Amino acid sequence: MPKIQLLDESTINKIAAGEVIERPSSVVKELVENSLDAGATEIIVKIKQAGKKQISVIDNGLGMDKDDLILCIKKHATSKIRKIEDIYSIFSYGFRGEALATIAEVSKLEIISGTRDSDVSYKLTLDAPKPNNLTPQTKYLGTTINVYNLFYNIPARQKFLKSDSYELKKIAELIKTISVANYKVRFKFYSEDKLIFDFKVCEDIKKRIKDVFNFDVFESEYKDPVVNAKVYFTNYADVKDLYQEKQIFYVNNRAIINKTMSFAVSKAFESKIPKGKKPNVFVFLDLNPKVIDVNVHPQKLEIRVKDNNTFFYPIYNALKNKLEEGLKQNLELQKTKIISLISESKTEYNSKLDLEIPQKNISQKDIKSENQKLFDVVVEEKFRFKVLGQYNKTFILVEDENESLLLIDQHVAEERYNYENFLESYSGKNYLEKQILIVPILLEFSAEDLHVLDGLKDKFLEFGLEYTILKNELVLRTTPIVLGRIPDKLELKEFFIDIINNLDVNKNKFEDLKNKILISLACKKSVKADTSLSIFEMNKIVDNLFKTKSPYTCPHGRPTIIELNKTEIYRKIGRL
Ligand code: ADP
Ligand code: MG
């Protein structure tokens, strides 16, 4: 082992920086929180190249005078606490006095700030090798912080950043989350000088949630001497798709991650809404700062309390009471609905029966032998496999030529087959043929997603997806011919979101994008899990799977088949 050595200051600082500043959105978080702590009522965030090139946060808060400006970028320099006990009575977001020092360590930083009392403002320029520079500016009340070239001096960290679309989304989500808790503050967000959103000052949280997420929410409250809980939630039926699901937890207006709180929400909703459905929930807990410790996580994303019940019961009670009240009111309505559902399903059942038994005088046995005959033909041709049935409406059970038992995942099997077909079709021409939709499909997305999709227009066109971007929606005009059936809105939305959320590796490399699009399209064309299939359909899926180049893995590299060989099975049962 080499000898122990003390690390130099710069290395120590860079290592420490990694815990607080992980990516552009962490810079935005620290700067916006500082603006809020400074009492700003308007905060503007501007980014270039998803914050990798530039992040600017402009506020109209109290500002800093010349002396504070020099101090603020020093380590452990804070105006928010004086002694350790203070952190247990704190209502400000910051207190460790490390954010600006850290950001200064890993970027080129510039701060312009002025207070009410001073006649001029000052600009502090921090360009690492040069001495710090302080220049007078025209008077301005508030603070502007410009962060250029994040991680320019730590290439390894730069490499860990994901694509621009991913980092941009992270920033947008962060501002949205903070803005809900701070509805009295106006937030504007620009990317490449384009206004992405502008949340004006609101009278209450409900209105802010509506502006930010476009949900209408119910409100319920629970109070006891220790805690005050306010919960805002949507009707689960309003959650249009998975990507709209939002559950955000705030303690003393600070967004945090906490398992007990999520658990309280799911417990309260349990059996009150259909399984698998989730409402959007925003929880605000107000606790005496004395009972919590926010200093347990470098980014203050977690909070510790003595007793986790402090997190559980207020939320659970607030929701449970309100939901039960709501359920009672809906009971009569539901009763009539259930009755009509019963009569509907009855007719459906009958019609299914009609389909399955084509002629009444054919007995079950005859049908079986008919099937057997069909099968015999295949056997005579060349025995490759025999479909035995379906398990859990998700796996096809197959006996193969080696007498092994195969469990084939129906979805991934089709996905593999479709993917190879799409790839072949694309590789021939370097594009996918498109079919024009008679009625264009309108898909709603968030402003930041539309911004990203706008930039990817030409890429998607290559894959047969032509669209234009309007203010709040994407107008899809074509789909690739290979896709066959036109997916529904939800599936299309999932498809687009899936692509832009996963544009992560190595800065939008084209090969990655191509594969992701082809895989996602293949996925959309393939039969889902939990779908009953006929013997005929199962035969086709298995047959197609064995025609592919790599039948044993899905395009993501996961297995398509679980194989149990004969010896294994016989041994397990004790016959060998
Ligand atoms: P902390 O927020 O933990 O105190 P920071 O490094 O984030 O530490 O900021 C250091 C100090 O700089 C703050 O305590 C505050 O006095 C001052 N400061 C930072 N940003 C602003 C701002 N936007 N407006 C006014 N003062 C600020
Ligand atoms: Mg701070």
C-alpha cells in the first residue's frame, strides 16, 4: 500500500463539491433557494445547453453589499446561522454556507448584487487562476448569478452528465417542485433565450398546482399540536397517464424524499381506488423545526425525525377522513354504475361464448381432435416446438425439440421479432416509410418536453413520425408503416416520453437514439403481458421468435425465454 498523504485543498474541495453539486439542476436548486432565502418575489432562471454552458439565476431579493459579496463565496460563509443550535430552529433553505463556495470551485462564477442601501451594485468575477475581481455597476436591487462551464475542471464529472434533454427536464422539474411550495413568488424559466414557462404569483397552492401541472386538486387537512398536514390530491381518474403521476412531499416547504410519507399515501388510498392507479398527491407537513434534522443529507433531500410516525399519521389521517367522506357521497352513484357494469359484462360474456363455439353440435372433444389434427400437420413437416398453453396470460409454455420446457415471455418475444424487422426495414433506406394520418393526432406535453421534441423533429421524421409543435401540444401527422395499427394517444405519448427521458448516454449519440426509437416502436407493436392469446396466436409468436437472429434475448438484452430441461425437471420430481 502506498503511504498515506494529505490531499491538497483543491482536491478536497472538488471531492466535497460532488456531494452537493451533482448536475446542472443541483446548481439551480442551490441558487433558487438562495434567492428565496433573500426574500425574492420574482426569480428568473435562464440556461444554455441544459445548464452545462450557462446557468443564470436572477432575483429581486435583498441583495448583498460589497463586503458580503466578497464573503459569500468563501467556505462556511453564511448569513443564516451563527451557532449549531440554530439549525434546529431554521426556516431558511440554506445554512451550511457551502453552495456558492462549491459552485465557484467547479465553474466560472459571476455574481452581480446590490442592496437597497447602497448607491451602486458590484460585480464579482471569479476566474479561477486570476485574482477575484470586484467592479462597480449601475444600481440594481437583487442578485444575478451566472454560472459558466460547469465542471470545466473535472472532466470525469462532465462525462457523467446525461443528454441535454434529460438535464433540461431535471431543471424544469426542480423549478416546478420548488414553485409549488412558493406560490407567492413568480418563476420564469428560459432555455436558449426561449421562455419555457412563467408562473405568475398565486393566491394559493391549488392555483399554483393548476398553473404548473394542469391538475385540479382537492384539499384536506390534519392538525395536532406537533404537526399541521395539508394534502392536495387529484381524482385518480384525472391521472391521464403514468407520466403525469406526481407525488411530492414537503416538510416546512422543503421538498424531500421519504418512504414513510409515500407509504402513508398509498395506505390511505388502498382499496379506495383501483389497483395500479395512483392519484397525484402533494403533501405539506409543517413541523416544529426542533423535531427535525435536515442536516443529514448533502443536498438536504432527506430529513430525520425521532419517530417516523410523525410522518405517517398526519398524512394518513388527513387523506383517510376526506376520502371516506367522498366515498359516502359517491356511493349511490356507484351503485347505479355497478348495476350497469354487470349488465354490460353479461352481454360481453355471451358474445364471447358465441364466438368460441362456432357450431353447437360440436363437442369439446371434437374441437380438441380438430386442433390435434392441425398440429399433426406441423409435426409431419418438422417438429420444432409444441405450444402447451399460456401461463398467467403472460408466458407461452412450449415444449421444444429437446423436450425442454420453455417459458417464453409473449411481449418480449414479439418485441424481439418486431425490432429485427424494423431494423431491417430501416437499414435498407436509412429511414422508415411513413403513412399519413387522415386525422392528425394531438398530444399534450409539458412545455419543456415540447421544447426538446421540437429539437428532435428531423430525427423522428427519419422514423416515419412527422409532427409540428404548437403552443401546448404536438400535432402528429404520420406514423411509420411498419407499425401497422395506429397506437392510441396514451401509447404514443409514452413512446415519445420514453425516448426523451432516456436520451442519456454520451450526449445524444445517433446509434443510441436509433436503437431506442426502433426498440420503443417494436414495444408498442407487441402484444402486452396479461393478455389472453389463442393457440394460433401463440404459435405465431413462437414461430416468429425462432426466426429471429437472437431469439434468446430481447432488444434490451434481457432474456426472452426461461428454459427448464428434462433432466432438471425429472430430477426435481425425484424420478432421476
Ligand atoms: P447558505 O445558503 O447555506 O448560507 P450559500 O453558499 O448558498 O450558503 O450562500 C452564502 C451566503 O451568500 C448566504 O448566506 C447569503 O447571505 C448570501 N447569498 C447567496 N445568494 C444570495 C442571493 N441570491 N441574494 C442575497 N444573498 C445571497
Ligand atoms: Mg444556499
